Amino acid sequence: MDAVRTPVSEIHLAGGGAASLGFPEPLDAARVSNLFFGPPLGGFCLSQGHSLLQCVYMVRKSYAHLGKLAHSAASPLLRVYMKGKRRVRALIVNERDEVLLVRSWFGHQRWSLPGGGIRSGEEPVVAAVRETFEETGVTIDERKCRRLGEFANGDSNAPFTVDCWATSIEKQPAHIAARHRLEMLDVAWFSLKHLPSRRSKTVDRALKLYNES
């Protein structure tokens, strides 16, 4: 059973947390619609009587579908490029027994752990800290991170090795940074007892290692 959770578009637009998507407060309907659609389509969308929330929902749905198509088309190249690569993932749990999860635009779009590539000369734990902040706005201390281990990510279309790190923190607001608005679809805290059904295998493998350590 999925956690009771408001979609990120409704949280940010109906709930007043627009800054979580990198938008300035207060929101202006024409400005946000133009940001997503471009001035011609943005103006048309609003002129047809659609609300701001409806406009954003429509473009988010179309944009997410485009991400799946792009990933499918690039799969043959990804299988070659990602083979043998090592990428970090961060399992972050707060004092309420919630875990921080993200959904990326490019890929299967299931909920997964924040993380990404390791830069040349960069320590994996530093990469985990950096990627977490870049994707979610949440700061973690590398000195309080512990390594859970390595495992295959389980995606035949992108067969890389996951270097997984874990840490416990006090809950912080999570948001999609403006520079990553096109890369990320969603970011949210989920109760460990009510994880989303559409989640990556990485989440379950990381939690298994976390509970065993």
C-alpha cells in the first residue's frame, strides 16, 4: 500500500510550496505556464480556461512520457556506456522513520534513492553528499555516513554497480532545485512502513543492507 501522499504538483501549487520546484513565491499563473510551455503554448493553455494546476499537470505528464521514450531509445547505448560503471546512492532516514526518495525524468521513473555519478578523483561518500544536495536540497554530513556496500542495480538497460551509503538525520524540507527541475520529476519523504509500490530494486536492496548492519 502506498503512503497517503499528495502529488508534488499539488503540494507545490495548491499547498503553497512553490519554492520546492524552484519557483519564486508568490506564483504567477502566466509566468509559470510560460516557463513550462513557452509563451505561445503557455498563453494558449490558460486561454482555454485551464487552471494553473491543470496546466502544470498536463505538461508534467507529457514531459514524463517523453523521458520514458528517450530512455527507451537510448537503452542500447546505455547498456554499453553503463557497463562496469560505479555510481553512488544515498539511503537517508530521518527521526520519523522516513526515507528520502526521488523520481528522475530519464529512466524507469520509479521512486529510487538520490545519487549519481562519481567525478574523477572524487571520493564516493563525497559524491553521495553532493548528489543528494543537488537533487533534493537536503544536506548530509559525510562524517556521519556509513558505507552499506556495493551491489548491481538490477536494470539490464543500465547495468552499473551501486556504491551505497547511509545516514540518519533530522528531517529537512526536500525540494527540486531550479537547475535540476528538468532532470527530476519528484522528491519526497516516505514512511518506511508505507513505501511506494512503484520503487526501484535499489531501494529494497539498500534497506536490506541497512537493516542487517
